[in-house]
Amino acid sequence: MKARKVMKLFILTVVTATLVGFNSHSRAVVTALPPPEDTPEEILRTQIITEARSPIDGKYLSAAEYAELQTQLQEAPPPILTSRIREQIFLLRIRKTLLEVFPFLDL
């Protein structure tokens, strides 16, 4: 009786090891590596960026155009909101905070 159990365990171990071995060697391609045409991050870090996107409309700009746009944006005064709009924003922020603290409220 005991010899049968040992023999079954041995056969099960051999079959399992064989199946695992065949499955692990069936794919010889390593999928964890990046594709060869991908530029390494170390090289990308050393490159000088000569173009940028506009924060307004997303168009590509040269470095000079981007710097000029940044100075224009810094010089422009912030838009002035009416007191009614400011009050609405304040109330919405209070509502959001209350719903985070008391999620069961249905405001």
C-alpha cells in the first residue's frame, strides 16, 4: 500500500516537472526586454530639448517662441472674476469638502 503511494507521488512529480519544463522552454523570446529600436533613458536624459508645446493650444514651438510665450503669460494680469462667480466657486468647494467628510449626504 505504501509503495503504491510512493510510486504515484513519483510519477506525479516526474509528469509535473516535465510539463513545467516544456512550457517554460516553449517560448525562447524574452519579453521583458524593450524593443531594440527603443532609445535608452540614459541617452534621452542627455539630449537637449529644442522644441516644446504651447500651454495654450498645444502647438509645437521652438525654444525661442516658447520662452517668448512664457514671458507674455507672466506679464499678463490674471483674469478678474466677478464676486458672484467667486462666491459660486467658494460654495462648490465647501460642498465638495462636506461630501468628502459626510458621504451619506445627498446635497
